[in-house]
Amino acid sequence: MTCCKENNLGLDMSLTEGFKDFIDDDYIHSLIRDRKENLPKCREIFKKSLSKQPLSVEETAELLAITSEEGLHELFETARELKRNVYGNRIVLFAPLYIGNYCINDCTYCGFRRSLRTTVRHTLSEEQLINEVKSLENEGHKRLILVYGEHPKYTPEFIAKTVKLTYATKTNNGKGEIRRVNINAAPLDIAGYKIVKEAGIGTFQVFQETYHKETYAKYHPAGTQKGDYMWRLNAMDRAFEGGIDDMGIGALFGLYDWRFEVLGLVTHALHLQQRYGVGPHTISFPRIQPANGLDIELPYRVSDSEFERLVAILRLAVPYTGLIMTARESKAIRDKVMEFGVSQIDAGTKLEIGGYQKERQDKEQTLNEEQFQVGDTRDLDEVIHWLINRDYIPSFCTSCYRVGRTGEHFMEFAIPGFIKRFCTRNGLLTLAEYLEDYSSEATKKDGYALIEREIAKMTNEEQKKSLLERLDRIRNKGERDLLY
């Protein structure tokens, strides 16, 4: 064991020993360069995806080579079928809550970067955090992701304290509560992950931003916390060693070739599954958006058609993983790609610190407090009504984490697709809670019509009877949190 080597957050970087660089830039480039569309081979890969088996990086590269109209049609149709088979028609809803935007990094694409003097810096006080959580609960939210800048202020102990405070804050006679708190924060050492895990978090999320090493160095200056590619790449390995088996990975599309980033994400997912038996619980794929002070050339911006392809390919490559699409994207794009890939979205999103408690300020002031611009600005009830009218089940379900279906146990259910048995019924129960406690009358009317349609589809009479009994307890007896 080498002597302790700390980074500028005071984290023990000697604990990265034993982890490795599993991203081979040259090999990934060769997979992109050497592939031409081979539709017969792709059809065999489609069959493998529909059997709910994860794809290899080489198989994923075959799908990236599809460019013909016929091939793309089959790609999207296969992704639609796989999504229906694994996830049904539910869409899980959450909200991001920014705790603080102090940051020691200087990522040139980010509105929080250290050198940007126009950014208004703030960290929520305990009172402000409680008020933010209450505001979100009063809208109907049950799932939050707490977001922190990378700064010595935001220690594992600080993160754990904010998580516990979030869980402890309740409204509406206890009906308003946060049942799952996920985290997006700086990569930690193993000891730090243990502290955060003990606070009862759900998923710990770290985005690599770009898997391409030269591009990573270009946008993340050396000498900063984030300038260390390997420290970030092995963040999820350390998380698992620290007891966190619910992990979220992601890339910021638009920094480099989108095909390279897709293969990087798939390589990362396979690495985690092969080493730990547990792949990522979620994958995120945000596109770079305008941000305060953003003035850089971005030759790799991802078009809408490329975005649709990458979502469909990720759905087929990692069938067990939840795909998260954020409110960076517009309503029109969110509407389209939910059909063939996405299983989680945020709603009613506000990114300025304290934004759920205050009215929107003028655009310039808001941009000076946000990390990037939001594309879908609808409130939660509008999003839920929109989903219902498209025959999606808006779900606030948190049952898997709370009954222990995480990590290896989640993989046992998710890979063969059995998770759908739990998620549909749990989603309907959480929708009924929302309709009773928070929704507009129009949403309530259409929401119960959706629930009736979903019940009519059920063929298992025992499951149907159990669901009807729980729904009655929610509607007529005021009970809540009747999860499966």
C-alpha cells in the first residue's frame, strides 16, 4: 500500500490502486472506422437484444453503422418492442434539486466553472433546503436527485446531512414525503462513499462527460479535481467497493463524436457488470446546451436524428438499464424518444439555487444561477397530464430500492424483464396517490381513466384483485405507500 495521496477535496487517491483504464481509445476508433452497414448481421443482433441480453461493444458498433432507411426503421421498431417488453408503458418521474454551485473545476462548457465570475454562488442553508423540499413535495414529487458542485464545502458528511434532512422533511400530514434521494456529486474515495451510503441514498451518479481522453483533457484543465481522467473513470468502481450497488453513469453528448461516447458508455456498463456482477442502474445522455458564459466551438454537436439513433442503440445495448432524458431536451424531442428508449424523465425542473421557492427572475439573472438552460419548462402536472394522454403511466415508484431489489437482485429481475411485473402496479399506485393529493381536476379525470384501462389489460386475476384492493385503500381510506 502506498502512502496516502490526497486530491484537492481531501480524498484519498491512493485507493485507486487495483482499478484500471478499461477505455481503449484506439480500439473504439477502429470499431467506428471499420464498420459498414451489415443488415443481416444487425438482424441477428436485434434478436439478441429482444432476448434481453446485453450487447458487446462490437455488436453495438454494428448498430452504429446503420444508415439506410430500412435499417433505421428496423432499429427503432426493435427498440420500441424491447422497451415495451422490459418496461411496459411507465415513465418514472423525478426532480433535480441543486444544493450548491460552488466549484473548484474549470470545465469550459459549464455555467458553474470556477473562472466564470458572473455566476452567482450559493449553497442552500438547512432552512432553505427544507423549504425547497417542502415546495417539491407540495407539487407531488417523491423522487429527487440532489446536485452538488465539486468543492471542499460538499464533503461526504455534508452530503449525508442533506440527504437525511431531505428524508426527514414531510408535508400534508405525512403524505408529502421524499422516498428516494439520488445523488449527483463529485467522485469520492471509498471511505466517502461509505458515509454517503449510510445516509440511505438511492443511486450515486457520476458522468464521465467524455470518454475520449484527448477531448477530456481539452475541456477539463489539468490541476483541477476533474482534470484527472482516471479518478473520474473509476468513480463507480470505488462506489461499489464502498457499498453502493446502485450506480448511474453518463456522457455529455456534443463534446466529441457521439458514436465514440455510445461505445464508451457500453464499455463502462460491461466493465461494471463483468467485474461486479452489477451494471449501471441508469445511463444519462444529455446534449450540451447553452450556458452562462459559454463561448466555445463545438464541432461535435449532436443533431436530433443522431440523438434519436443513440437513444435507440443504448436501449438495445443495455436492456436492463434505465435511460434518463433530462429537461435539457424540448417537449417535442422528449415526446419522440420516449417511445423507443427512455424510462425516466425530470419534470417541473428549476436549476437555479433555491429556484423551487422563488418566482422566476429575469432571464439574465436566471442564467447567472443555472448550470445550463432548460428546454422543457412545463410544471409537473402539465407533464403528468401529457404522459397520461399518451397512454404512459407516470410513476413515482421507489419500491425496488426500499425492498432491496438493487444491485445483483435488481439484475436478476431486470435482465429477464420480470421487473415489469412490479413496476406497472407500483406505478399505478403512486399515480393514484398523486391524483388524490396534488393533481388538477383535468389530470385526475384522465388519470383514473388511464388506471381503469390498465386494469382492464391485466390477465392475472390475483394481481388485479390485489391492485384494486390497494387502490381502494388509497382513494377511500387515505392510506399511502402501499408498495409491492
